[in-house]
Amino acid sequence: MSNTYSVDPDITVAATIAPSFYSDDATYALARERIFARSWQWIGDLADVAQPGSLSPRELSPGCLDEPLLLARDAAGTLRCMSNVCTHRGNLLVKAPCRGEQIRCSYHSRRFNLQGRMTFMPEFEGAKNFPSASDHVQARVGWMPLEQFRHDPSLNRDFEIDAHWALYVENYLEGLHIPFIHPALNQVLDFHNYRSEIYRYANLQLALAKDGEQVFDLPASSPDHGQRIAAYYYWVFPNLMLNFYPWGLSLNLVQPKGVARTRIAFRSYVWDASKLGAGAGNG
């Protein structure tokens, strides 16, 4: 079906636009992009942003574009309209009208001034030479007796979320949100020594534990021998997660169900049941 629609400018020969304009999903998507997203839209009055330092969230064309916006009036009195999502992980920044001197993302504590410029990002002060090369999966966890791991159906979990599958993967691939979203896990991990290693078709997040927390008993042959490893978090392109803990393996499979619907299956393979319920793999 053609997505081209026209009305003859001569009213004496003009015909009603094709019915598909009103019912075709692809046409509706084009209309959102080419009509609404390219035109001015009213987002309300400005009473709640009258004073310097005022912040007020808006939504551009709810139900159609659903674009989160933020009205911000800086200390000099200049009013700006900007995106209300963080430039890093897309987290919503301001959820209700308020006053402030800066905008702070609750996900990683990235901060912005009221002109919309980023002013601070935790843990990136000394970042350089990233990413770095590393070993493959077998070299890191091949010493584990995988043939002894046993599937425990009682630990199975399945979730469906209203999100594109790649968003779930992207969220898994960074650990910077741990102190803000996973406080219990943050109590276990030595977050300042948390690191990621990039391979061609995989990624490893190496989680070290704080003193007194559960860790692997690594053999001398392990390249990580001497370190307090709490977990190996592997992602294998495009949708497989292999989370190795001292108790065994939590396998996560990300299954796209549609553009904005994803199913995640959690399957557990137990090596040492006595270590369940403790450390980084607790829950």
C-alpha cells in the first residue's frame, strides 16, 4: 500500500483522502513523525515556572509523541525548554514541579545546570584507554566444573516488560547505576574496583567483593587468582547473560516480543547450594 496521500487543490474535482490514512498503522507512524513532531505544540501555561530556579516537567503531545520535556528558568530569569531525560541512560530527570539550582539524575547522579549542560558524572574523572582488551569466557571461568551444575526449576523466574529488548541489554551492560538502584548489591561489592572488559561479541563485568563478603575460591590457574571476585557478569551478543556466582550460574535470556515488549527468562544452575542466599548472587 502506498503511503502517499494528496487532495487536488481544485475543489470541483477533489476527492476524500483514502480511508487508510485513518486506519493504517504505518501511516499513523509517518504522521507522528512528519506532522506532529515537526510542528509547534502547546504544552500549557507558564505559571509554575514564573520564578528563577523553577523546574516543571511537560509531556509533548501525550498519547502521540509522548516526549518528556522540561521547562527550566535559570537564576538570570531565562526560560528554556529541554529534554526531560538523562543524556546517558534516558532516565526521567524531573517528575514534578520543583525549585533547584541544578538537575540531578537519580540513576547515576549525573548532574546538569539549568541551561541543560552536564556538570558532573560520578566515576568518570580519570577514565582513559577504555575499552581494553581481555580474555575470553573459557579462560576466566573454564576452571568451574560446569558439568556438575544442576538446573533448579524452583529458582526460575520470568518477567515481561514494556520496553524494547535492546534497552534491557544496554541497562545490563553498565554497572554505574548500582549505587543508586541496587543498594543491597552495593553493600556487597567493592564498587570502586568494579570494571568492564570488552570482547568482540561479548562483554564481562568483573565484580569484586568487600571484605567479609562471599567470593570465589579461585585456583592458582585463574587469571584472577588473588582477587576477591564476587561475580562474573557476562553478556554474549545479542541477548544472553551468564551470571556466575560462587553458588553457580544464573542464565538470563532476553526475548523480544514486539517493538515495545520484552520477555526475560531467568534460569538457575546450582553448583553449591550452601552458598545460595548470600553475596552478589543473593536473589
